Amino acid sequence: MDPIIANFIEENIVPKFNYWIYVILMMIGLYAMITKNNLIKKLIGMAIFQTAIILFYVSIGVKETGGIPIISHHGPDHHQEAEVHSEESSKNLKHNIIDKDKYANPLPHVLMLTAIVVGVSTLGLALAISQRIHKSFGTLEEDEILNELRPGGHD
Amino acid sequence: MIEFSFIPLFTWLVSLLAVPAILVFRKRPDAREGVTFLAAFLKLAMVFMMLPLIREGKILHFKFGEILPGIPIEFRVDGLGMLFALVASSLWILTTLYAVGYMRGLREHDQTRFFACFAISLSATIGVAFAGNLLTLYIFYEILSLSTYPLVTHHGDKAARTGGRTYLSHLLGTSVAFVLPAMIYCYWKSGGDIKFTDGAFLDGKIGSSDGLIVLVAFTLGFAKSGLMPFHSWLPNAMVAPTPVSALLHAVAVVKVGVFCVLRVFTGVFGTDFLQQLDVVTVITYIAAFTIIVSSLIALTQDNLKRRLAFSTIGQLAYIVLGVSFLSSNGVTGSVMHIAMHAFGKITLFFCAGAIFVASGKKYISQMVGLGKQMPITMIAFLIGSLSIIGLPPFGGAWSKWYLFLGALDAEQTAMAVVLVISSLLNIAYLLPIPINALFRSPPQKDEKGSDSGIKEAPLACLIPLCITALAGLLFFMFPGLGFELAQLITK
Amino acid sequence: MKVFGLIAVFVVGLLLLSATQDFPSWGDPRSAASDGEVSSFYIEKTESVTKVPNMVTAVLADFRGYDTMFETVVIFIAGIGIIAVLRNFEGTDSPSDNDNDDDGAGLLARFTCSLILPFIQIFALYVVAHGHHSPGGGFQGGVMFGASYILLALAFGLSKAKQLFSERRTMIFAVIGIFIYVGWGVLCLLLGKEFLNYSVLDSILPGDSMMARSHSMLVVEIGVAFTVTAIMFSMYSNLSTRGRLSKGL
Amino acid sequence: MTEHFPILILLVPLFGALIVVLLGRERPEQCWITSLISLGLSSIISLFTIIVVLSDKVQTIRYRMGGWEPESTVFEVGIELRVDILAALVVFAVTFVGFVNTIYSKTRAEAEAQGKVPFFYALIQLLIVGLCGIVMTNDAFNLYVLIEITSLTSYALIAMGNRRAALSSFNYVIMGTIGASFYLLGVGYLYIKTGTLNIDDIRMVLGNDKLWEHQSIIVAFIFIMLGVWTKMAFFPLHGWLPNAYAYAPSMTGTFMAPLMTKVMVYVMIRVMLWLFGDKFVYSDQHVWGELVIWMSVIAIVAGSLLALARTDIKKMLTYLIVAEVGYMVGGAWLGNVTGQAGAFYHILSDAAMTFCLFIAASIIVLRIGDSRVNAFDNLFRKMPLTMIGFTVGALSMIGLPPTCGFFSKWYLIRGGIEAGQWEYVCALIFSSLVNAVIFFRIFERAYFGNIAGVKEDFSPSDSDANPDTSIKEVPWSMLVPLYIASVSVLLLGIMNRPLFEWIQTALK
């Protein structure tokens, strides 16, 4: 293979494949949103679009060396006390040295929890609206709806 | 010296306060017109109160409510404003008297709206006359345009609407498109100071090329001055009832236009500074062009009011021309001409209206021999025409004379020639009307005795036009006051 | 349109890719985001200041609790928005719709559902309650709980599910959920600290101020769970019946 | 107590929404009362906030959610609200318009919301919560969440209208999602490079680490701008707006048309000056400065012309909104304080006059039953009170003194002259001339009526449907808002100098 291309892949794609994947996914979604004629297909595109962004965010937080962001240096038997007894807290304080490379970055996960919720809500509302459209126009194809509107339309 | 005073404010307010009263009395015409008269006389009285102070060279000043950084709503009464206010407020009384006769004679509709808008536009005129800075001037200018719109379109038929459309589109369009940016540019260049003082505020703050642009923008932007190419609103506005045409298009509106141009020359740039910039020749030529062309057009008009309108355009151009000579004589001539032309032209409009009320005639060709039935009107018309043309012994002679001197001072012999030619043209389009009416017998065959019923117009119409005609004579004998006020500016 | 779409998509894509050249590569622990002060603070200090080992929960419910409150509001908006758009109140109260509902699934499905529903719900409660120490929390648990009702509606017909969880009740539950969350924050306000500053609540909760934060997180998660459960079910019931709330799938 | 004002402004309508939903469909009256009280309370609080912020010692209120002071770190670890005079003014505008619009909704909601009155009031209050939050928050991601809140509520509110409203609402969903997601992407890029989400901190990092040359930051800026522009219907991206606002229920349109776009303009100014910093935005090595000015010129001209081409009054007004957005974008991008302050002042004045015009238009359409200008014969005689309000708004739109429209034009033009952007100045003047034509066309029609013999393109059936006898003035609950709006138009005009000075000092 041409060394330049190989080089390019070596430097820009392999170490950063996550960005490539999300961009490609997102473009698929965007294309569907812009060009599809069926409203439901538009919504599917929208879902893909938002998922791509979620993927992007989550991939920010990844650390090769790190696991899930839940501190697990005291075993499962501590859980209940840790919540109830406050004297436990003093005990926790002494092994408080946490290697931050062992844990993934929690912030993107939190943000994406929000983004997921927003996506769900938008999708649900959009589905409701498209049902309303289907009820009043009898179709979900954009061009048919526009044709039906032509005579009465003010613009 | 400048001294603070409330009188300008009251002078402005009195006609404004009349409006609600007029609306309240809409059911009782007599009370309504009574209010108008009261306001008019009060206004004149206040103007006369201020007159002696101004003659002493004082400058009355009043301001409130800083509306933009460094710019309050500001009243400032100096000689120029005084003269204009004097003319406007005195003629308001006569016009009201005349309007009562006219409107009732023709049983016009919506008389309340008519008188209300009349009062508003009058206070707007006073506001312009007393404006102490450019913004105040601009605001009242716009208010005047808007408040006269209902008057122009009073009849509400198709003609009135098209006329009103032209009226507004020209006046608003030019002011927004040219004056507003020019004003903001000045505001920026002069560091936030656009007050009118004895010294102009833009003096020495602006380059020659910018100066030219700004000057032209202002001069054309104040399209009420009827300079070509933005003149066509004036003939179209003649669809208005005659009292409106008389006051607004012989006195208030058009004179506001030239007044603003005068302000720009004296207050914004200052004649000396313009001399340095050496850019005014453009204005001179525009004015000269307007004078000649409008007079020629006037010759071709058969509708009396339209002919008068075109003559007005020409006469206004005189005033701009005189200012553009930048010589004290020229400015004096212009200031005088504001007053003289106002009285002359309003006489002519009154006569036109009276003829219409009495005989329903609009066209000059129909008026042949009308002098038999309406001698007084026609004689007044003759006097008015002579005064406009500028023949002694009538007021117009003085202003023409000074304009002529101004042209010679500025070594603009070409312009002097223009003045002469245009005076001849004036004769050509004005004099034939009264002459034919008085000294030629009406063509009999196409009469069918319809004119036999014609008598003089109602007294309310006759009295004002006689007064204004006489005023033309008096101004020739006692022009002193006019000079004095003019001197206050030119010195 | 298609061509235009393609062009736009490619322009956007190239723009986005062009930016990745100075991005950190996959999983780089030294990237500005992962190594930055804020995330380090979350990782290192979370447990010591909030007593919650699950950082995600802590950040979600405490550090960025304000976000999460609005997240709950978003869900709520979606619920009432769908009703506002789709619901038609005509024909709901007519008994004919509610009586003859044989629109449940077959016997086998009903039996299976009645078997697994309790476990689903108990697990949902566990997910809500145990969010401090393991992946989970109000949203996840709430969704599961809502799913249990949806399953009920699928198996026994919507009207059966509505007898347990009527529309009015869903609305009340949703409101209660948000009310718990916001009210808990207002409580902090009343005790004189900032909104959602749980540390002042140690005066009314067992344990010190840090434990107070930990407990408060549980409270707000429960609030979230309420809202999510209710809205999930109402979303389903409206969307599946075109807003008639009868004769579901 | 005063330091809690920002959050109280948000909480009161939030609780109002909850209560309204609990009240349920059986009690529309009480729903109205509740939202009236909650919005009135919240606007009073925001008024006090203005007073607090104007006092010398408190220039900006910073309110840290959950009391997370950054102790061990330099950066904020929580979310903070930041309220300076600009935010306080916009928040007051939002809450106050919401309050007045609620008065207007009294009769309309029951007529147009098809028995879903409580949901309408809940959504509109949540929309207000979202808008206020957008204005006050100082956290880039929280801004996204709030943007989505406003979007969701407005989708639902618009879709409550007729079937065309549903369709345009769907387009709005698609466009809005693209816009919001672009914004989210931009924030993600910023987060990767800076590792924080607090707006001030991001600006700090960008400044300290000299990240301005980085491609990713430039792309982030472009995408955030695209997102915000989509939301504010900046000209090429305006497609969703006219239908959405024209077909929405009237009481929804009257609220959204004045506020949504304006708040997004505020967000744009905030993003430009606070998130990225003027050194980055106005720096010479970026081409976009000139470009955006030209885009705004195109937006102004196109918006005015499209408005001129419409005969449906609501459509006309929506296209005027598009033009006005062009004003503000251009002003903000002029790069001098006068322009920015002018753009900001225009946010307030445009909100006032659009509100005024929309209420007047809705009343007229409601009464004569036809939204086409040709049907407006003799309105000055039939409903003078309404037309007075309409006239005030129209004059302000044209930009005649002493209405606020004149002064905002004044500042914007001055900014354009100072920046030497003559094309922008010309566009402003052009559009105000076009506005003059548009509105005087209406005035003429409403003032004289139709001339006999002139053929009109609307069938007589329209006029027969509701003969003039049925056309009368509307109840006070519609006229009062109209007059409040027109008075505030004049008030803003008279108050312009202090307002402008506050804005300028805040921007410097």
C-alpha cells in the first residue's frame, strides 16, 4: 500500500479511531435528517445523530489504564456501614490516596446521562407530533403532505 | 447672551394642548373652532412676548430630558427661528379663520380630525423653528411629516391616497435615508455634540470630500425644501383641501424644509467653514436648475393649484440659492424671502380656494372673466402675484433685491442671470391669470349661464386673503423687523 | 435535495475530522479532559467529601445536581408535552372502551408476566437504592419500574394497567417526583445555605454533613425514579394508543 | 436573602408548573390565576435583582449550586449562576413578557388549547424557567440542557395548534435538534481541550494556554455559532421559524416570537464575549469577521423583502423577526462596544415591539377572522383601541422617534459607522424604509378602507363570514397587555440613555 496512506492511517486513524467512528455515524444520521422524505426515517436519523454525539463524549472519558469510576478499595461488605455509621468515615479517610489513572473520567458519563434523557424525550415528543400529523394528513411522506397543503397554503 | 426661559416650551405646548380639547368638543363645532382660535392667539401672543428679548440679541433657551448621551430635547430661540415662528403663528390664525369658512362652505367630513391634525402640525412646526439641536430638529421634522399625512389625504379617495403615498414616501424616505445617517455621522465626528450655537458645531471637524457628501445628504434629505429631484411630493400633495395647501404647502411644511437647510448651512457647517470647504457650488447649481425647470413646468399647468405648487418649488429654490451664496446679503435675502413668499403665496392659495368655494372652478382656462363676479379675490390675487414676482411696491421686491445682491457678492453673475430669467418666467405664469380674469370678458357661448350665480366667497374666506394681500404691501413699507432678525443671523 | 444533503454532510464531516488532528488519542490518560483539575478533583476527592464511592452518582446528584434537576424536568416536559400534543380527551370516559378489552396477550404471556413482574420491580428498587455503590440510580431504576408497567399493559391490556396506574395517578406521581427533588433543594435554601447544598441537612439527618450529602443523594434519586416511572408509562400509553388511552397495542 | 434571588426566579415558575398540573383540567380558572401569580412574583423578584445588581457593591451575583466553592482547585467543580446587569435585564424582560402574556392568555387558552389548559400553562411556565436559566447560567453544558428544555416546551406548545402547526413543529424539531447537537459538539470539543465546563474557566484556559490557533477550537467556535444561529433563525437557517410562529396558537406565538430568538441572540453575545473572548472572536487572522457582517446584511435585506412579499400579517411579522435577527447579529459582530451594546439594547426594544405587534395582530385576526392585509378595511374606525397599539409598535419597527426602535437603530448605525461597515448601515436604512412601506400599506388600508372599483384578490365570502357589525373591541384581558406592551415600547425609548450606559459599562 502506498506508504503515505499507510502513514496517515498509522498516525491519524488508528490512535483516533473513536473520532472517525462517531463522525461517520453522525454524518449518516445528519444525511437521513436532511434528505429523507419519510418523517419516521428522519427521526431514525435523528436518533443515530444523537447517539453518535453520546459515543463521542463517552470516548473522551476513557482511560486505557482505568476502569469504571467506582471506588472499590473497601470490599462489598462495607457498603451498608459506609452509609450509616459516620465513624466509618474517619476510617475511610486514612486510605484516601486514590490513583486517578485507575478510574475513568466520570464527568462525560454524567453529561451523557443527561444527553440520553434529552434524546429520549425529544424522540418521544417527535413521535407524538408525527402521530398527530398522520392523524390529520393521513400520511407521513413529506412530499404528499406538501402537495395536500398547496391549494390552501398561505405561502 | 443665552438665558433660560420657559416661554419656548409653552409656545410649543399650547397648540398641542389644544388637541385634546378639540377632540372633546368634536360634537360642538363652534366650541371646537373656538379652542383652535384661542390656542392660535395665545401662541402668537407668546411669540410676541419673546420678540423684544430676541431683538435685544438675547437667545432664549430651554432643555429637558437628555434622550441620547449629550443630546437633550432642546429649544433655542434665535433670530431665524423667531422670524419663522412669527410667520407661522400669525398665519395660523388667518388660516384657521379661512379654514372655518372653507370647510363649512363645502360641508367637509371629519372636520375634527382636520383641526386636530392642524394643531399638531403647527406645534411640530414651532418645534422645528425653536429646535436647539439637530436631533430635536429631526424629531419634529418627522412628526410634521406624519401629522400632515391625514390632512393631505383628507378626502380619502384614490387620488388622495396616491398623493399621500408620494407625500410620505418622499418625505420619510429621504429623511431616513439621508438625514439620519448624516446626522449620526456628524454626531460621531463632532464628538457627541450636535447643538446649534452661534458657532457651527461641525466647524473644522470634517474633510472636504466628507463635507460635500454630508452637505448634499442634508440638503436633499430635507426634501420638504422641494429641491429637485425630490420635489414631486409637492404637486401631488395639492389634492389636499385648500386651507391645508395654503398653510402647509405655502408656509409650514415647505418653509420647514428650507428652514432646515438654512440651519444646516448656518448652524451645522457655518458659512465661513463652507467657504473653506468650497463645496456649495453643487447646491447652487441644483437650486438654479430647480428654479428654471420648475418655472417652465408651471407654465404648462392648467390646474391652478398645481401651477402654484410648481411656482412654490421655484420660490423655495430661491431661498436655498440665496443661502448657497454664503454672503450676508444672500442669507438676508433668503430669510426675508421666507416671510415674503409665505405671505404672497398664501394669498394666492386663499384666492384659489375662494374661487373653488364660490364657483367650483379648478382650471385656469375656466377663470377667464371671473373678475366680474369676484373682483376682490382677483385683485388680491393680482397683488399676491406681484409680490411673488418681486415688483415694487410689494414685499417680494426686497427679498429678490437682496438675493440679487448676494449673487453679485459671490461673483456668480450666471446666477444673477438665472434670477432675472426666472422673474420673467414668474410674470409669464402668474400675471395672465388675474389679467384675463379682470380685463377679459368671459367667453359667452360655452357658459349656459352657469356662472351667473357666482358671487364672492363667504366672508370668512375673504377677510384673510385681504389681510395677507395688504401685508404684502406693508412689508414693502416697513421691512425693518425682517432685516433686524436677518442681521441677527448673518452677523 | 439529496445532492445538497450530501455536500452539506461532507463539509460538516471534514470540518469535524479536521479538528481531531490536535485531539488526544484514544484512551490517553494525560488528555486535558481526563487529566484536568476538575476530573482529578472528582476522582480523588469525591469519596472523602461525599462518602459516595460511585463518582458518577456523586457528580450527577451532587456536584451537578442542578443539571440533573433539569434533566428530570425534561422528562416531565416530555410527558406533559406528549399529552398536550396527542391526547384527545373525547371518548376516554365512555365505558365502551374500557369494558370490552380482550386486547391483552395470550394466556402463556399473562402467566409469564405475572411470574416475572415482581422480580423486575424489586430489581428496579434495588437499582435505585444501590446507585451509591454500583452502577445505577434513579433514571435506570425508574425506567425499569416503568417498563414493568408497560409489560403489564402488553400482557393484560392497557385498561388493566390503567386500573393500577391511572392517568391522573401518573401525573401525580410525576409531580411528586420533581417535588421531592426540588423541595429537597429548597429545604437547604430554608436552612440558609445555597440551593441543593445538602451539607446543611446534617441538622435533620443522621451523620455529619458529608453523610448528609450521601443520604440526600438517595432522596433525590428516589424523586427522579418517581418521575421517570410515571412518565415512561404515560409516554407508552399515549403513543401506543394515539392518545385515546384505550385499546393499546 | 438577596443572594438567593437568581434561583428563586427559576423556582417560582417551576413550582407554578407543578401546581398547575396537579390542579388538572377541571379548573382552568385556577390554573390561570396560579400561573399569573407565579409569573408575577418571579418578575417582581427579577426586578429586585436588577436593583441589587445596579448597586455598586454587587456588580455580578455569583451563585454556586450546592455551595461547591473551588477550594483545592482553581476551576469551578459545580455549576454556578452568574447574573450581571445584562442577564438581569433579559431575565426581567422574559418574566415580565411571560406575565403580561398570561393575562392575554386568559380567554385564548380556553378557546385554543382544546381542553388542555393546565398543560399549556405548565409548558409556558417551564419555558420561562428554561429561558431564565439560559440567561443566568455560567456553565456551558447546563446551557445545553436548558436550551433543550426551551426547545422541548416550544415544540409541544407550537404543535398544540392546527395541523399545519404540527407540521411546522416537526420541522422545528429537526432543525432545533441539529442546532442543539451542534452546540453540544462544540462544548465537547472545548471540554477535550480545556477539561472544564465553566464558561469563565474555559475562557481563562483558552487565554493562558494560547489555544486560539488550534484547529479544534476554531471548529468548536464554528459549530457553536451554527447551533446558536439555527436556534435564532439567522437568515439561511431561518426556515423553521415563519410557519412555526404563524400557525402556533395565538397565545403561544405572542410569547415566543418576542423572546425565543432574542434570548438566543443573548446567548450568542455571551458565547462570543465570555466563552471565547473578544480577542479570539475579533482577531484578524480569522476571516469570519467580515463574512458574518455580510451574512447579516443579506439576512436583513432578505428578511425585509420576504416580509414585503407576504400578505398574511403574521407571516409578515415573522419575516420581520428574521430581519431583526440580522440587525442584532451584525451589531454584535461589528467589533466595537457601541455595536455590541446597540445589539443588546435592540434585544430589549425588539422584544417589546414584537410583543406589541404580535398581540395587536392576533387580536385583529381573531376579530376579523382573516389574516390577510386586504381584509383590514377601516379598522381604525372599527377597533380604534387596538389600532393605536398596533400603530405604536409599527412606528417603532419603522424606527421613528421617540419609540425605542429609533434609538436602537441609532446605536446600531453609529456602531456601523465607527466600524466603517457601510454595507451594514445601508442595510439597516434599507430595511427601515421597507418596513415603512409595509406598515403604511396596512395603515392606508385600515385608515381608508378599500376603494370601490379596485379589484381585490380575496373573495367576498371572507367579509360575509363576519360582517362589520360583529367586529368590536376585544375584552380587557387582551387590550391591557397590548397597552402595557406599547407603553413599554415608549418607555424603553425614553429610558434608552441609562439603559445604554449600564449595558456599555457591563460590556467593557
